[in-house]
Amino acid sequence: MSDLLALAEQAARQAYSPHSKFQVGCALQTVAGKVYSGCNVENASYGLTICAERNAIFHAVADEGPLMKVARLAVICHGHEFPPCGACRQVIAEFALPDGKTEVTFLCHGKPVTRTIAELLPEAFIIPS
């Protein structure tokens, strides 16, 4: 997962975060083996802000199509440590492996921590197919 953390770190450097000053980057690998990254892009109207995780996932969907699945994902924020926000957890769950097995890595006390999306969001809102 260190490869995705390094890519997430690079993506964080591209963040547009003049309001919060939180530079967040995300990198993910899909089941197809492709790697995508994204950064947060803020807006003065906070509701229009896009998180790094959603930026990366939407990029993957735009490239691979609506059946894209995230195998693993890493997120990092310069100067701060936290897992994905609730909105991002829900989006990750939408594109996760069956049974929520997609791995999500973030930093905690300076060390990488990996959880499945099912652990981070045990009761995701999923519409049955």
C-alpha cells in the first residue's frame, strides 16, 4: 500500500485548498489494475467542494465506465491524519468489492492503517440490484 500512499502524497501537493488549508490526496487501484489519483478542490461555497477520494473515484469511472470497482485506496492529508469523511465512505462503498472488501489506508499516529470499507462504513446505503 506504500505505493498508493506515495501517489496520494503527490496528489495532495496539487490540492486547491485556500479555505481549509487541508491538502488532501488520494490514489486508488481498480480491479482492472489501473491506478488513479485525485486531490481536493475547494470552493468558497463549501457544498461545491470535491474531496480527493471522490475526485479519484470519479476519474476512474470516467475512464473505466460504470462497472469500475475499487480494489484498494489510500488517502493522505498534509499536516493532518484522518480517514475518509462520511460522504467519501459512501461513495467508496458504492464502487467497492463485494462484501465491502475494498481496502482503505490512511495515516494514524504517523503509521499507515488499513481497514475495509465495510469496517469504516458498516451500514452503507446500497440499493439492491
